[in-house]
Amino acid sequence: MTKDMLKFVVEHLKDWDPLLQYAGILLVAGIPFAEAMLATMAGTVLELPVVWILLLGFVGNLLSVLTIVAPFHALFRWLRNRPNKKSGFVHRRSERAREIFDKYGVPGLALISPLIASGHIAAFTSLAAGTGKRKVIVWHIVSIAVYSVVGLAVGLFLKTKLIE
């Protein structure tokens, strides 16, 4: 995430009606690679109430991750239980995901991925590695909460630099 992304979001939301600004924060939080951290930063720069920024950033990001967890958990369970699972593209991809998962685990993926990629990718990878959906959801709740607060803190720091 870059300063340019933050400026882009703030510039587009700043002239909107306050109610639409809240909706914009919710939507930005649900975008992979933007997520709760960018949404809470933008809300802070827009001087929206902190409680609403945290809530909307958290909820928007969590809802978008949950839309990945539910269907892909079912898909990966089916793939693992199919009769001929030892060949092909899907098997190779699931083996690679398992290697990454074995190295970092669900907590590591959930907490590190928003900095280098996306929490959505971490959820997908954890599910592909065979983790239960409850564990994936719990660790993503923790991760989203952490990055919502981090985004708020960074937004408070950057607010004076972006608003002239």
C-alpha cells in the first residue's frame, strides 16, 4: 500500500456526503490489497469518528474475507476427498500452498500477509493447506483487528501531512 493509494481514496471520498463516506470506507476495506488498514487510514484523514472508522474497516474487511472462506473451504474439502487426487494442476498447487502453510502457519499468514500481499490470499492459502474454516476465521479476525488499529494510528500520523 502506498501513500498514493491513500491520497486517491481520500480525494475521491472527501467531497461525498458523510453517509456515503462511511459506505466508501466499508467498501474500501473489502478490497483485496487495500483492506482495513487503508480504509481506516482514509477515514482518519477524512476526520470521521474513530469508532465508526474502526467498525467499518473491520466489518468491511471481514465480510470480504468470509466470502472467500465459505465457498473455498467446501471446494478444498471436496478436492481433498476426491478419488484421484494425486495428479494434475490442482494437486501441485495444493502441495505448494501446504509448503507455505507449514513454514508460517495460519497465525503467521494472517498477520504477515496484509503487509506483503492480501489477507484474502492468506485465507485461501490456509484453506488450501487443509486448515479448518473456524481457525482461519479466528486468525483473520485477529489480523483485521490489528490492522484496523494500525491503519487508524498511521492515519492519525499522516493526517497533518495530507490535509493542507
